[in-house]
Amino acid sequence: VQNSKLMFSQNFEADIISTVEFNYSGDLLATGDKGGRVVIFQREQENKSRPHSRGEYNVYSTFQSHEPEFDYLKSLEIEEKINKIRWLPQQNAAHFLLSTNDKTIKLWKISERDKRAEGYNLKDEDGRLRDPFRITALRVPILKPMDLMVEASPRRIFANAHTYHINSISVNSDHETYLSADDLRINLWHLEITDRSFNIVDMKPANMEELAEVITAAEFHPHQCNVLVYSSSKGTVRLCDMRSSALCDRHSKFFEEPEDPSSRSFFSEIISSISDVKFSHSGRYMMTRDYLSVKVWDLNMESRPVETHQVHEYLRSKLCSLYENDCIFDKFECCWNGSDSAIMTGSYNNFFRMFDRNARRDVTLEASRENSKPRASLKPRKVCTGGKRKKDEISVDSLDFNKKILHTAWHPLENIIAVAATNNLYIFQDKVN
């Protein structure tokens, strides 16, 4: 049971949210959109006059991260859409984040200014230079308080390293390096060095006609800086150890669930493609999301997942029409809660699914304007697959496939979740009595 708050909503194609990410403390929440903008929300501190204000997120900073570009050599437009945002651990008063579109990764610094210097010797208060001959006394500039300004400035630009579209970035646990992955290659970068990166995975065949699979997502292990995983369009996950060789073409572990021959169909390969892979915070497990399910794998067991959670199994009979309207290629993300005891992922009709791993319970909730009044409780939703429909159930045939929740994020320490429903951002939290 949760409270909801509709954060912001606009009605343009450019405002469709394309990524959502909490920082390490959970006090900041960043969203990226199709228009290349990054909007950062900050959590309000507790206020005695408004006891419920703790947990409310308000706009902290908005800036244009990427602009549309044109590749003249390939005659290709590079869209400004933000594919991923990843925060760096906070080292000082400023915050740093990485944002990427299809080709270029940028490191942004977000800092606050609430004082300004006054009383310069060589220029007037309005900024004009003074005549040096008229300066008769030496002044000591002083700092005066001013309204708080939040500035976002690009500190590094990592470009020209990817031939194909970037689908993932992941900051290493050493906090000095990060990886970026496109359809066929994974590169390793140092945060201080922009003019070169090391190619650590290369799946490109000598003859492109032999191309059988592509990389769909990649992530570093949360504690072991030498371990990374990447998933493929064939439903497999490879774990690589950078200590074994500089080029991780040979994987250390290979995770694949054997296919049941009886359920094989024309769509089997498409729906087995993994759209997201995430390590648990403990580093013991990883979670993969394919079209119909979420699987939890123990890193010590490659043969099959330890848990399989059906997200929307009722769509299996609708795969033909989902193929025709291209929804079958939607890439749903998934996320863990702070203690790894629950997982969350999105579905259609603005539904999202939560699975409690300990109690073996699951719930379907809806992010919609109707139930987004502050402090309104979310009611579980049920989908009716056939036969007589109960009063509070919704029929499979009336689901809206244009309303889809692809991007979700869970606060690292508390039960607060962010859910992006096309161009609306919802924040839900545990019911506060």
C-alpha cells in the first residue's frame, strides 16, 4: 500500500522519459528524456510544520545534456535522446553523473552557489572594467549571500568510440573507470581520460552476414572491480573476469536456461532476448528481464535461474498482434530494492509488477492520473484472461499497449520507487501513518 505523487507531465514526443536513476543516497533522482534533457529532483528535508513533506521530491535542476547531431560520413542523424544516466558516488559538495545518447557520453558536475563575490578592484559591480589609473585604493573582495543557484557544467565528453548505438553505461566499484556497451562492443574508460578507451568485448564477426546475436545490456559487479556481465539477444548472459585477459572474448561463466521444446514457436527467439541485467546489491545474484518474465540467477549456478517470475504471461496468446504493432521489441528494465528482497519491473496499460522474494508474493499496481492524488493508496490490479470477468478486473483485450512502463527505479535505502509512464513521472512510497 503506497502513497503516490505525480511529479511532472508534458505532452510532447521530446518529453517522453527514457531513463530514471536514483543517486547513491537516494536524495536525488535524475530523469532523461527523448529531447536530450536531464531533470534532477531533490528530496525535501523534514519540516516540522509539514510532517509529511519528507519524501517529496521537487525539481532541483534541469539542463540540456545532448543536442541532435548529424554524422556526415554515414549520413545518419544522431538523436539527442538520453539512453542512460549513472550517478558517481559523491566525493565532495558537488554531484557528478554520466549521461549518454546513442554515441556520446558526458560527465556532468552539478554544484550549488549561494554566495557571490563583491568589491573587485579591476571591475565595477556591473562587470565593466575600470580604468587602472582611477584605482587609488586596494579593496578586499567579500562574499555576499545570494539566491541559491544550481549549475550543471560538462566536465568531460567521451566521444567517437562507438560505431553502434550505446545501450548501457556502468560505473565500476573502483570509482575510477566505467564501461559503455553498444550492440557489438564493450569499451572500458577512465573517468579522467576522454581521448581513448579500451575495447574489452568485441562480438563483431568478420562477415556481418554471420551476425547471430547482439549485446543488449552490460553491468559491472557492485563490489568486484574485475567482474562484469553482459546479456544478449539470444537470452544468454556472459560473465567476464578482466584479470584473465585484456580482451574478454572468452567468458568465465555462461548463464542460459535450456529451452522447453514443447513451447517453441515463431516468437521464441524474440521473447527470449534479454532487455536488462542487474546485479543485486549484495553481488551474489543477478536479475535478467526478457519479454514475458524476470529471472533471478545465483552467480554460482549457470545452468538455470533460481527464481522465475512471470510478468505478464497472459500476453503469450497475444504475441502475434504484439509482433505486428512492434510492441514485442519493447525493452523493459528491472530493479532491486535496497535489501534485494523485492524486485520491480514494468508492463503495459501503465501497470508495473512487484515481486516479494521472501514471501513469494507478487502484486500488479497501476501508475495513472486517476490514482495519483497525494497520499492516495494504490489498489492491486488484476487482469482477466478469459471466462467471466470480475468487477475490479481488467480484460486482456482492453489493455492499452501505448501506455507502457519501461523505466523504473527503487530508492537504495527506503521503500520509495520512481516509475516513468511515457511522459509522466510517478513517485510512490510506503504508506506513512
